[in-house]
Amino acid sequence: MNKKPAILLYFLFLPVFLFSQKTIKGFVVNGATGDPVAGSSVFLNSTSIGTISDKTGYFELNNIGEGHYDLIVSSVGYETTIYSFNTSQLPLSLKVQMSVKVKELENVTVEPYVKEGWDKWGLRFTDEFVGLTPNAQRCKIKNSEAIQFRYYKKSNRLVAYSDEPIIIENKALGYNIRYQLEDFEIDFSKGSCSFSGFPFFEDMDKDKKTVRHRYKEAREKAYYGSMMHFVRCLYKDSLEQNGYEVRRMVRSPNLEKQRVKNVYAAARTMTINPTTKARIFSLHLDSLQKDSTAYYDRILSQKDYKEVYGSSILTADSVIIGMEGSIKQLFFTDYLYITYKKGIEAKEYIAFSGESRSQTFQRSYVWLVEQQPIAIDGIGNYYPPQQLISMAYWAWSNKNGDLLPQDYQP
């Protein structure tokens, strides 16, 4: 993957004479020349709080709710600048010095790639980036021509990038989203996809006094049972009251299934039809151990991993290990298995998973990548966000087609 150059951040704190105002104001300038950078996008990551710098580079954000935020400053031709803060630090006056974007450098070992376009990869990108939920089906990427793709044949990877924010029109939830894409990669060999960036939400009804009823209902449906809802309930120690059942889970590879797969691989031979040139695979199970073919088939129908669930239901104090100011520290080992008992799975999720069964409660599980504590706050933030990974229902539903801004309240 291309390695981005380090971003040098300069924040000069100016004298502040305001008192107890939840405000950030300042100027965006070119770090090399000092000239104002007009038209810069200045917003709080994953919220609807944002603005555009004026011709003098000036910006101002007001009425910022309690919590931890990342201030994002971006402009075409410049590196994205990020400043993390707590509202206890407000008010702030900043001078943001922007660095001109330099050409991305290849890794030390240069891997050849094929530069391809939307016609080739657009559908796959949309499925992974926006999602496959009913809400995602009503989304449209308005500037798909800005998205570029590189396919690395040797490592079987697809990388996407854009020099301008990706504009997502979400007609299901009533938002226009400007997404500053930082990284996007599909690893076909591992069957994995990862992406990161900074979304800014703009209400389609921003000029109206009230939100349309259909948007209000759709947003509430997307919110309840979401990861943001869960983190807020965890922070407030109100999991059970809000329908969450949390258990510890240990997940380990199914070693017997791996063994049987190896047995089948060793017993399989391939021949080529001399007429059609088609490959023909044959299994010679008569030479194998005493295990019956029926036993092999039963083992192969099992899951690749074995999951063992804890018998006790966890409360917030089982995984919250400390607090500093308004920030709480979350830590657990192995996995947390989370059932939302006030919500039923979407039929589309069952179809996506390839299972033949009836709908049940929404079930997800999460783990900490580096087994280190992470921080959570009262508005549903968790950070560093890349350290908490979700699977199952949230992995399907927590993409851009169903995301809500962090300042959303039902």
C-alpha cells in the first residue's frame, strides 16, 4: 500500500478572552506563505457541525456539545489536518497552518499496479463503503468520477483514493455526507476490507424548522441498536434498560475442521479433460483413515471458529476500568458478544449471510485489536476508532449508508 507522508500540524493558540463558551474560531493559512486558505472545509468529525473558511481564512464553530472531538480541516491540494480536543478546553482560538500535499510515495519495495476506473470497481466500492442495507440502497455517490482505483495484482489488493471529499446523498436518512477519504483497501486474499476517513453530515432539511417525519422515523430506526447507541448506553451504565445483553466470548479456530480440510486437500487429484481442457477434481477417500465420509461432511459443515459464551451477563463496570474527567476507559479481553433484544435482524442481513433461518435479535461481537484500553465518551465516540473492531450484525449495518452524526439525538 502507498505510504502517506507524515502530516506536520501547527496550532498556534491565540489570546482568548471569552468565558465558558463552547466555541472554536480561528484562521486557516498556508503554512509556507502565510496566505489565507479560503474555502477550506472545517468541521467536527462525524457530526453536522461545520463551516467553510471565508476569503480571509476565518472560521467559527459554535454550540459544541460535551464530548471528545476531532477538528478536521481540509482543502483540495493540502494535507488533511486533525486536531483532537475535549470540550473542557473550550473556547479555543486557533491558527491552522496547512501543508501543501506532496505526491504519495510508494513503499520501499515498489509493487506494480493497474490504474482502473469506476466502471471496473465502482459497484464493489459502493457495496463496501456505503453498504448493502435498505438505507444504503437509497444512497448515491454524486461525484464518483473523483474516485481513483489501483489494483495490485501480485498481492491481490484494491486501493481507492480521492483528492476531493466523496459526496454521498442519503435519501433514506435525509443527509448529504461529505466524506474525506484517507484510506480504502480490499485484500482479496484475506477476504477483508478496511477504510478510514472523516465524514461531515449536512441535513437535507437544514432550511426547514422541523425534520421530515419519514427522516425522523428512519433515523431513529438506524440509531437504536447501533454501535453509537451501544457506546452511549455503556457510558451511562444503562445497557439492560436499553435492551442490551453483553457476555464475554472466547473464539478459537476449529482445529478439527482445519484437519479435515487438509485431509481432503491431500486426497484430491486434478486431471484435465483432453477434449474440453476443463479441470476435473477427484477425491480418493478409500485410502484415508477410518473416519467415515459422513463424519467428514459433518465436520466441514461446522463453522471455522468455535465460540464459547460466558454464563453471566456483564454490566458496564465489568469493562469500564477508569475515568479521567468526562472520558471513560474501556477494556476487555477476548470478545464481547452483544445482543440487542429490542431489535430484530433485517431480512437482508440473513440473505447476505447466506443462512436459511428465521429472524432473531440483532447480534454482534467486538474485540480490541491491540488489547489495550480505549476511551469512550457520552456522545458515543470511541477512540482510537481503529482499535475497536466489530463483526456480525454491526459489520453489516455500520457503514456509511446507516451512519448518523455524533451530535444526533433521537
